[in-house]
Amino acid sequence: MVKRKTAYVCTECGAEFPRWQGQCNECKAWNTISEFVVSNAKSSVRSATAGYAGQTQAKVELLNTIDLKALPRFGSGFRELDRVLGGGVVPGSAMLIGGSPGAGKSTLLLQVMCHLAKEKSALYVTGEESLQQVAMRAQRLGLPDDKLMMLAETNIETICELAQAHSPAIMVIDSIQVMHVGDVQSAPGSVSQVRESAAFLTRFAKQNHIAMFIVGHVTKDGNLAGPKVLEHCIDCSMMLEGESDGRFRTLRSHKNRFGAVNELGVFGMTERGLKEVSNPSAIFLSRGENQSPGSSVMVVWEGTRPLLVEIQALVDYSQMANPRRVAVGLEQNRLSMLLAVLHRHGEVQMNDQDVFVNVVGGVKVAETSADLALLLAIISSFRNRPLPRDMIIFGEVGLAGEIRPVPNGTERITEAAKHGFKRAIVPKANAPKQPIEGMSVIAAAQLTDALEAIM
């Protein structure tokens, strides 16, 4: 018998080791190294793909002789999905979409496939649900079901053989965690199976110019399950987020070889499936009639467009020796750092106060332009004085108390003016050179300048 060759792969970063060890030397994570069987899986993949039609022999070309034709994108039927993908679906690309159970991954892809099946050959492969379950969902959503081809199979070789016979222009694999390659001696969902299955499907999609959506599960921490190499081999990685009992879902791209990274699309969950939200700023700004203390509006830049969101803060006297610092939708460590800046340069003492901050609508803000809006919302709650309802705020706050500029400052102010805002507190370097009609801009160079403007 041929002895099986094994390797040990870190599920976080994809690093390989000759033997098992408790900690990964590359990413320093503990208990993330799993056994990976590489006996003859690569040879099976080569032999399985060798007979596929459309496979061309590789050749060396000069850089200036490469054909630079525009990528033949086609629309998915959802403008928000097309925005996240960078302008539409690219043939021959592998796109990974992850999300927690109940987020709507299968529902969104079923809607997309039923729409595209009216014009293109489309194949939906389900490994977790039966064909009857998918048909019941399509009937409940009122989708056209007379053109979409369906397949219930988990063996990768069988799926690719059937797809080769029917030549679809777009495919869905739901999901990668239940697929398996025959020659890999491990259970579906393991590191080796996910790795080989993803490599097999990606190679098949590129050789046959098939646009392929791959559904992936997430861990309890909210990260994509499986080895990190899964995200490296695909062209676009997206995450569909939202509470299962919530109304809205956000689709964010974390990797995209054909468009902007960190692009955001917003959908609403209805009885008829997911509906795209064309103006998400209006949803995240659905405030009450009376302006309450501790609320401020900021403009974040998501991919290629500005987005207005509301930040709420609650400051209350703490009954504990160590006051609580809770941040939802923002980075916890940055909140503690900004409170130290406020104490040092704003002369505001909050050592005996609990501070709770929240981004309304479930949006996660990662950029530093939220610093100034966050601090002014905290001051508003602490002083019990509401900020003007028609004011927007953005800017990065440095450790020396200076207000640093952020990218696309003028575009942010212009977007706020379109939504009826009349006043803005922005970094001095982001002040527009030409006045914006209907907008009064206050340029702040230091944190004290912004505090004086609201007091």
C-alpha cells in the first residue's frame, strides 16, 4: 500500500507544518492546526480536470501584447449586489458569500439565479437541502422556476461532470462545507476537504468561464469557517450580516479582485425575500421628532459611496469601582483611547462614569472618521445637552488632540447637504474650498475648537 502523506495546516492563516504543534508560528494562534491529507488528491484533481473542454495550453506572452478588453460583466438583478461585486458578475470568477444561519444567503442566491435563468443557463447545486425544500422556498417567494436547473449532490467530481455536460453560465454551490473530493480521506467540512473542494471548483470555473457563487459557513466568532487559504484562492469574498430577527441585512466585500474592497450593500428582508435598499442613509437616520442628548450624525465612506449613520452615547454615574466601557459597532479599544484624549485635552473627567456607545442600524464602523462624532455624542450625553438636529460631524482625533483630515471630505459634506443637513463640524483640512449651498461648515483644528462649537 502507498503510504499517505499528511501535513498540518493552520486554519487561521493557512501555514503548513511537518508535525502537529499547539501554537502556529506564523499567526501565533493556539489550537488552530489540523491534519491535512495530501496523499494523491492533487493528482486526482489534475486527472479530473485534464479532460475538461475549454482548457487551453499555457503560453508565455509579453505584457504589452495582452488583450485589454473590458471584462464582460453582466448584472445580477440586484443593484446592491452588483455594487458589492464591483459593477456586476464577472464570468470565470469564484465568489464566496458567508453569513450566519438565517442571514439569507440561500434566499438571496436563489432570487439571483431565478432572475438570471431567464436569460442565461444557470445551475443551482444544493448539498444541505433537498430539491423539494428549495422548490418550496421558490414557490413561497413567488420566483419564476421554469428555467433554473437544480442538482442535489455533494461529490465535486460528479458536480463538475454534470456541469460540463450542461454548460451553465453561472453556478451556485450551497455550501462548500458539505462538499467532498473522493480521494481525500477525511470527512466533509474538514480542512483538507474544504481546501481541495474550493481549489477544484475555482479551477473548473476559470477553465470553463463559469461565474460561480460558493456559500460558506461562519464560526461562532463571526469569521468564515475553514482554512484561510479558502479566501485566498477565490476572487471575491463577501459577508452577509444581520440579526435573524432583524429587518435589514448588510452585504460587505472583504476581498474583491474586480472592484473596491469594503463595499457595502443593504437589503431588507420581506415575505417575498430580500429587497434592495436604494437609499440606506434614510434608514439609518430614522430618528424621532425630538432630539435627545447623546446623539450625533456622521458620514462614513463605504467602498465608493458615503453613508450617513447615527451614533448614540449614554454616560451615567457608575456604581462600580471600574466603570464600564461598552461599544457596539465600534472598536472597544479606540473608545478607551478617545476617552483618555478627551480627559487630557478636553479637560472632561469621566473616571466615575459608565460609557455606552452604539451605531444605530447594526452598521459596523471601522474607519477613524467616527472619532469626532463619537466624542461629541459622549459630551452631549454627559452635559445633557442635545446637539443640533441638522448637524453632521466627522474627523479623526489624534492623541495630541488634533483633528486630522479624512478621505473624500467634500463628498461627505455634499451627501449630507442632499439629506437636508445645514451645519457641519469637519477637520480644518477637509473644509471645502468653494462654499456648499445651504451648508455652514465649521472647520476644527483641535478638539477644543469642536467643543467650543457645540457649547
